[in-house]
Amino acid sequence: FASGVILRRYFLNPSDFGLYRLSLFFMDLFNRIKEFGFDKALVHRQDNLESAYRTHFSLQLVLSLVVLIVSVASFPVLSRFYEPTVMFFVIILAAFSVFQSLSSTQRVFLEKKLEFSKVVTVELISLFLSSSLAIILAANNFGATSLVIQYGSNFLFIFIFLWWVRPWRVNYKELLLFRKSEIKWFLKFGVFLFLGGITTFIIFRMNDFLLGTVGNLAALGFYST
């Protein structure tokens, strides 16, 4: 909140925020591909945990790469209707979201061990660093790019710190050697969360799409801030 006030008051204009919010809408839209509630499923899981951790990590990695590929593939189509900068930002955000997926297994591992202090510490440090980086970039006339970097670098910092802590160690030789029954369990658990997530996304995010498409970026910027 504090960094947003500083950015809006001193460095960025409403169009910058509108450009960022429209890009974030498309990134979140593509991200629906991997929003099956796998984290919640892993928290719920009580047996065969090592196999479940490996499957969770592998699914998150594969689906996040699919999101990135879809984002790149959509560039020529959506660039006909929106500024190319919007789609460049979408691709950058999708690339950063890969780091979010790669750190989610480590986060859930800590949560299952009730080590919330480590999770909170990592999140606070990452938030401070990413917000500070955004302010520095905005002060040097990077415009909306500073908001994109703020959002994405937060995922990157969380990834770095959680993997530095390394609560769960990945056996790379067995990384993609998971059973179909494990995948089926995760998908069965998450299908209703997936459908609910789509509904929530439409209700709460469609206004960003309408303002950024029918209206203008400045209006979306005022609305979002």
C-alpha cells in the first residue's frame, strides 16, 4: 500500500497503472490453466507425502510452462487489439510466475510443518525488496515497467529465499517420474476449486478488462488505484 501511494503520488501516472492492470488481467486469465488448487490439495494430503510433493512440484512446473507458452502464442493475436506493450508485459509476468510455481511446494511444506514464521519472514523481505526496486525504477522513468517488475520480482525473491531455506529437497532424477494415480488425485481434488476460481475471476476481474478495452488505460488506472 505504501509503495503504491509513493508511486502514484510522485512517479507514475494513471495510464501506467492502467497498462499494468490490463496486462495483469490477461496474465491472470492465462493463469487459470494452472489454478487447480494444488496447494490446498497438498496441504490436505496425509499419506505418501514424498510422492505427493514430487507430483505437486512437477505439475506446477509443467503447467506454469504451459501458461508461458500460451502467453507467447497469444502475442500476435492480442497485439491486433491492444498495445504491443501490454502483451510484452503479459509474457514477462508469465515468466516470473514460473518462479511462483517453483516455490509453492517449498511453501506448502513449511505450512504443513506449521513453520509460518519462516513463510512470513520470506514474504516480508521479498515484499520490501520488490517494492523498493519498483520505486527506484519508477524514479528513473521506467514507467509501468516498474510495476511489472515489482509484481514479478516479488515471486523471484520468494523463490530465492525459500530455496535457500530448502525445507524440501527435490530429487531431480525422480522429478517427472510420478504415477497417473497421483495426477488424477490432484485433479479430482482441484476441479471444483478450478471452476470456482473461474467464476470468481469473472466476477471480480472483468471490470478491469472492460475498462481497459472499452474505456481507456487512464480510466482503468484511476479505477485500480
